[in-house]
Amino acid sequence: MKALPGLLLIIVSATFFSCREPDLGLEVQNPDDLVNLLVTDSFTIRTSLERQDSVKSDELSANLLGAYNDPLLGKVQAGFYAQVVPTLSNITLGEGFTPDSMVMVIPYRGFYGDVTKLNGLQKFKLFRVLENMSRSNDYFSNDSLLISANPIGETGFIVPRIRDSVTVTGLREAPQLRIPVDLSLAADIAANSSSLLSISAFTEFFKGVYVNAETYDNTPGQGAILDLILTSGARLDLYYKNNEADSLRISLAINENSARFTRFNHTYSSLVNETINNPAIADQRSFVQTMSGLRTRVDLPDLISWHAGRRIMVNSARLIVPVDVDNLGKYSPNPTLDLISKDSEGNLVLTPDLLVGGEYPGGIYDSANKQYVFNIARYIQGRLNGIIEDNGLFIQPSGTAVTAFRTPLFGGQNPDKRVKLELIYQILP
């Protein structure tokens, strides 16, 4: 499964809302005003860990670049593919073209991890893409394109200076990664100068770039993932002179017309692999991770036996998921998580509570109580009414393709803190 099928989502959503019994006053009445309210949080909760599927990662609001060695989860790498296009049409290099330098410019927006002098060292490499890219194609986070065997530019090991502005030709620019590019590319462009006459001609000649990163070594806690807005200043600059002028520049930009996508690579730790393969471990603690990483499955095995055929009105249902803050370290938790489900064919679908939108579904990190709370009254009512199948619930990150976060969670059977379902309900005649 690579995408959330839109048509299927519409069908499932319509089923949730049109084929069930009425909500029986769900959230219409204030629980404080009701009589005969019952409360329970004694449900058995089972948690398990699984890898997320690849996600669509093309033409999104942000891209990620970098590598870091997570002390808990293992090594993560993010790189991107992108077309670069001339910012002007009908560019001519002039007689006596002589290249001075080339540089790939990638502005920073933020980071996740460590960019200090001791732990922030990374090497960034630039490769030439050798097959066509197109905005009409769908690209996913595990896709790759044919690239040059050797990089056309690299930095050596550096610490990204996220907060330091840069002077470029006398002007101050936003903090940026600058990758020196081999002048053999400038010679190739000069030999194919007709490609500079139009965007289509240039992308046919120069398919695009791939940028990746590696940490200095595999020491836990080293490295960071950089947050980028490629369409806000990322470019390939060629500085040159000709017989008529010095200090000339051509900019080949990554803009809204450029095909672009992010690729993620995970090398998971033994802890992750053991937790995936042994549900008993995941019942104690589990994880969520962006970048098409990890999600936690939640099962409620005794919900229907507890129901026992009674006519129950659900007034409130809250799934409370505590965070293992002692294992956060320098890595902040996901700001928001989603709680989704699956249909009978294994496709991811939104729960009826998530479809409500706004703040109602919950999933926002509560830093005071160190937990996430999800409102799932509609889902539980649908389960009890027999109109929603039991295919599990899944806690996964919001913005998985454009953010770098991970959060350790306590499991459903942890003796100190555990995932709980708090239910406020009434038994009807």
C-alpha cells in the first residue's frame, strides 16, 4: 500500500455516518447533567509496533535532508531529488565563456537532532540525476532514480550553521548549505548551451540533482535532519565571465515548476527489530516516528465481550497514551499524532472521530501531563453497534513526509504507566 485511496476513504466515511444507528445523544448533553452515568477504564489494551508504509513525498510543502544516529531507533537518512530550471529564458553565455565556480545553495529552515560542534558533523553530496523526472509522476519515500556513479559536488564533513546568515556577492542571505560543484558540469553546460534557451530544453539535458548526507560515524546521538523549503531559494549558481563582462551569474532554481521528492532510509536498531517481532515487548513500550518510520497498533480485545449485547450509549471515549519522557533525550516528541484505522482489505482509513476535524480528535502532545489523548467516542459507538469492523487502531505521526520527529510511548501492559481507554457511558433499556 503506497497511498490512502481517496475513493475508498469517501466510501468508508459515508458508511460510518449513514449506515449506523443514531448517536443517541453523543456529546449533545453535558455529562455533568446526565444521570446513571457509568465510568470504566479497565479494558485490556494490547500494543504492537510496525513499520509505516512508504508515503507520497513529491511536491510537498517541505523537504528533509540529513542523517542522524538515533540512540533508540537506529540510523535515519533523508535525501531529495529535484529538477533545477533556468530562472530566465534565452540565456546566452557569450563569447569567451570562462567558468569561475559553481555552488549548490540550499537554505535552511530548521533542524531535528544535534548541530553542535561535537555531534553535528555531516558530509553532503550532490549527484546528477540520469533519468527524466516529471511533476505528472507520483513519487514515494522509498523511490529512487538513476544517478551518476560519483558526486558532482560535496562538502566534506561540516557542521550545518543553521542560524548564521551568509554574504553572497555583497548581499546577506538566509542561513544556507553551500555545496561546491565540480566545474566539469559548467563545461558540459557550455557544450550544450542551447539547453539554456528554455526550461524544457534544459530539463531534457540536465535531468536534476540528488542530494544526500552521512554522519561522521555511527556514534549514537550524532547528526541531524535539516528542514528545507526548496522552493524558497534553493538553486545551482554558476559564476563566470566572458569577453564582455566579469562577475556574471546564472541561477538554476528549484521552484514550483520543479519535480521534487524526498527519499528516506532507515537502519533500525536491534531494539526496534525485537519490539516489532515480539509483541510482549511492545506491550511494555513502543514508538512512533515520522519519515515513513514507525507506528504503534492498538487493539481492544475485550471491548465486545464487555459490551455483552447491552444497548450502550457512549458519552465519551478517550484513549490516553503516555509518553516515556525519560527516553526523549535531545529529541522533542511529535507535536501531533493521528489515530487511524484500516478497512477489511488493509487500507488505511480515517476514523469517524478524525473526520470531525478541528481540535476534537485530539492527538496533540500534552507537555504538562506527558501524554497524548485521542477522542474516539464515534469509533467505539460504531464498534459496539457492529458497523465498524475490528481491524485495529494505529497511532502514527502527522506530517510524516515533511517533519522529523520520534516519540517513545508506554505500552498497553506497562506496569508503571499504560495506554488506557476511559469510557463514560449509559446502559439504555
